[in-house]
Amino acid sequence: MKEMLAHLELLRVQMAECERLQQAARSQLKRDVYARALTRYKAIARELERAIACLPDFKPLRRPEIT
């Protein structure tokens, strides 16, 4: 699980870098490339979060919200 959490953190760093590069890009082509990469990183992060939540030893870092 530690490896999965480390990879999730790496994905979050990569997502932040894609957002930064997308905003700094001067050409539309580069902005589009970073936007597509960001979309893929987000999808992978969501999938990894779901997998981590299904692990038997998973303990949420925060309490679930009460509705």
C-alpha cells in the first residue's frame, strides 16, 4: 500500500506540473497536449484512489462527512 500511496502522490505532483505548464504554454498545441496529459493523470489517480480504498488495511486519512 505504501507504494500505491507514493505513486498517487507522484501523480498529484505531475498533475500540478501539467497545470503549470498548460498555463505557461504560448501555443495552443502545447496547451492542448498538457490538457490531455492532465486528463489522463486525473483518471489514473481516481482509479488508484479507488483501488487503495478497496484494500483491506485501508484507513481513511480523514473522517467521512456525515450527511
